[in-house]
Amino acid sequence: MKFLITGGAGFIGSNYCHYVVDKYPEDKFVCLDALTYAGNYNNIKSLENKENFKFVHGDITDRDFIDKLFREEQFDVVINFAAESHVDNSIKNPGIFLTTNIIGTQVLMDASLKYNVKRYHQVSTDEVYGDLPLDRPDLLFTEDTPIHTSSPYSSSKAGADLLVGAYYRTFGLPVTISRCSNNYGPYQFPEKLIPVIFSKAMKDEHVPVYGTGENIRDWIHVHDHNVGVDLIVRNGKVGEVYNLGGHSERNNLTVVKTILKQLGKSEDLIEFVEDRKGHDLRYAIDSTKAEKELGWNRTYNFEDGIKETIDWYLNNQDWVEDILNGNYKNAYKD
Ligand code: NAD
Ligand code: TDX
């Protein structure tokens, strides 16, 4: 089978490429990425000589380019990881989120219909369900929780999900959607909480905690997310949504203190800063459906996963530094 993996030079997509290229030598994987500020060719450079892997530089919103690519490659499966993914950016500049996350999804689905793709998978997020109160630990998001978004980012992801559902019902496109909680692991761009804390703490700079630090996220190791996506793509039921979560709810302050402790840094580095506008209070995922139907389960507990992740960042400080000084932009030449 031939797979298109969009956004494959980003955090989750690149981890996905490493996982499947090794696991399925008989399949072919084309990784498409526009290499926006968040895309980093260094994340997948070590795959460039693999026979079942190919990188293509291009934009999912470019209709002519996408049509030509689908005509030439005749993909069996499309997995759409490509997105503008950072909530804070969506608050400063919502427009690009609508273009990439909604129009980009439409362009990919139009080409999938035209060239008879057998499965279109949309990588979505738990943020489409909005947030849960801090004082009701009994409440979890299920696949039936109504869509109720807070930020331009989550609204654009929800818009895309609704469009995916519409292409299934109206045109019969064989779709699936996964909605996952907060990922951590190697290759995460240092704009998200965990790599921000790591890179600032290493320089003994203040680490910014938004508001009171009480907001709760359900953390999942990126590998567990990607195993779930692979199972859904291969065995999931067409037209269905599957939640994937880490069973690891932690408030932000706990996460920050865990990282500082591992790095041997003082908690005095913590600086409480202005809260994010519209800041979601708590995410928590019920993954029973994926567990029962697909036999999926998360394998990392948070304490082991975060330790391994911080060790990865410690062993790959050049990777972080390359991003902070902008050199990563030279990793790919057309
Ligand atoms: P990321 O920002 O690290 O990577 C996104 C990738 O998409 C980058 O490589 C970027 O260059 C590429 N891209 C952006 N616009 C593009 C375009 N127009 N054409 C082609 N490529 C383009 O994001 P991530 O954290 O890896 O997230 C991947 C997906 O998973 C996103 O759809 C996101 O919404 C979803 N998701 C993320 C998380 C998380 O915790 N990070 C959780 C749940 C779901
Ligand atoms: O410097 C920071 N300080 C801080 O307190 C940053 C960057 C974040 N935070 C807080 C905000 C959130 O409560 O930490 C929490 C996590 O923030 P992010 O890493 O920006 O992630 P979040 O907003 O929760 O969204 C993430 O999970 C769902 C991904 O970025 C999304 O792409 C995904 O859909």
C-alpha cells in the first residue's frame, strides 16, 4: 500500500514516519510537508535513504500541486497530520489556521475522492470538545461529547472534523478521525509547554507558567498516539471517530516542577505570567472505544515517559539549539 503522510516533518508526523517506515517495509510512505516554521527536515533526515520513504516539499492548500501529486502517486491511504498547531499563535493570527486546517483538509479530501483513496484519516484533537471543569474529575470526553471550542485553533480543527464527516456522508469518502490529548516526546517544537520549559530552564531563564498553573492536560507519549493512529487507519471502522488519551492528567505546575526536578533546577525559575485568553481548564479523554474495538492501550505512564523525553532533549541539545538559532531552516534544500 502507498501512504501519504502530510505534516510528516512536524512533531507527531515525524515520529509517525519513523514508526511506520521501520514497521512496514512492504509499504511505501510519501511524506509531504510545507516546512513552515514548525516543520523541521532534521526530524526525518535519517529516513531519506530508506527505500520505502520519500520526502516531498509542498503545501496542502495548493490545489494544483496536490492534484498532480495524487495523480502521479496514486495513494491508497492519506493521513493528514499537517496543521497550524499552536493555540497561542491562533490567538495572535487566526487566519492561517482557517486556511491550513480547514481549506487544506478540503483540498486533500477532494483529491482523495477524485483518485479513489481507500482511506482518508484526519488527525484531530481533544480540544474540539472544549474544556471540563477542574472540580469534576468524574467527567471525561467521549466521542459523543458535543463539539464546543474555545480558541481559533480548536475551532479550525473542529471545522475540519465537521467537513470530514460531511465528505463521508455526502460523497461517501471512506474517512476516520482520531482525537488525541496532549502529546509529549522527541522532536516537539520548542513553543509547546514541555520543550519551552526544557530550553529555558537549561539556560537558567525564567520558565513561564500561564495564570495559576492549575490547568489540567491529559498527557500521552507521542508513540502511543501514533500506534493508535496506525490501528485506526488499518482496522478502524469507516465513518467513525476514535478518542486516544494518556490516562495521565496533570496540572501544568506539576509538569513544570517534574521537569525542573529532573534537570536539577530550582523552582525559583518559575514565573507566573499573564493567562492565555480563553484558556481551557481541563482536558480528559475516555479512550474506551479504541481500547475495546481496536485493542489499543497506552503503554507509557507519565513519570517514565517524561523522564525518557527529558533525557532525549538532554542528549539532543543540538537539535533544540538549531531551532533556537534558526539553522534548522537550512536542513532541506529543494
Ligand atoms: P506541528 O506544528 O509540530 O507540525 C505540523 C506540521 O505540518 C509541520 O511540519 C508543518 O510544516 C506542516 N504544515 C503546516 N502547514 C502545512 C501546509 N499548508 N502544507 C503542508 N504541511 C504543512 O504539529 P504537531 O504537534 O505534530 O501536530 C500534528 C497534528 O496532530 C495536528 O493536526 C494537530 O492538530 C494534531 N494534534 C496535536 C496534538 C499535540 O499535542 N501536539 C494533540 C492532538 C492532536
Ligand atoms: O509557556 C507556556 N506556559 C504554559 O503555562 C506554554 C507554551 C503553555 N502553557 C500552558 C498552556 C496549556 O494549559 O501549558 C498547557 C499546554 O500548552 P501547549 O503546550 O501550548 O498545549 P495546548 O494548548 O494544551 O495544546 C496542545 O494539545 C492539543 C497542542 O499544542 C495542540 O496542537 C493539541 O491539539
